[in-house]
Amino acid sequence: MIFQKIARLLKSEINGNSWHVGDLLPSEAELAVRYNVSRNTLRKALSLLEGEGIIHRKHGSGTYIQKKNFVAHIDHMNSFSEIAHKSGKEAGSQIMKFEVQDASPTIATELNLVTGEQVYYI
């Protein structure tokens, strides 16, 4: 259906950094002209995106970008860091705790170890 195609196009623009979280989208009339569809079709597309939590429509104010989705396609998998970078985010890690412990019965079972065997806790 046309409104689903428009929703995909809008989502692609949002994920492609055309707009950022908190940005106000162009008016429904402007978007309808841009995509050469009726305002009713555009509203259906916006409703899909709102249902996914990507946009927020505020009566009398407009439509705002609420969040961006990380998008990864199975045919060309990228690392988490690459995906984050392409979405305008910065990935990183920090070791909060590092120590050697005796494996509890639960941990030993899950790791096929003997209870009390030394394991790294990271």
C-alpha cells in the first residue's frame, strides 16, 4: 500500500540523519507535496511511524522525531560500533568490575564447570 511505502521512505530519511531527535518535521501539507500523495495517505504513514515510537504528533504544534532506530541488514552486517556511528551515536565500553571468583553452582552448570572452579567476572 502507498502509505506503507511513504512510511518506509520517511523512516529511511529519519535514520539517514535528514532529521534528528527532537526536530520538527515539515507540515503534513509539505510532506504530502514532497511525496506526491494525499494528506490522508500521509497521515496513515505518520500513524505507522507514531505507532513504532519513531515520531510524536502534538496537536497544534506538529510532528517531532522521537527516536531513531538502529537499522542493520543481514546481507551486510556491520559491527555495533559501525551501526551506532552511522546513526550519529558513539559506542563504547567500560569495564566496571574485573575479578576472579569461585563459580557458583548456577554458573558452573551454565559453563560446564565444577562448582568452585575459578572464573573471571567482568
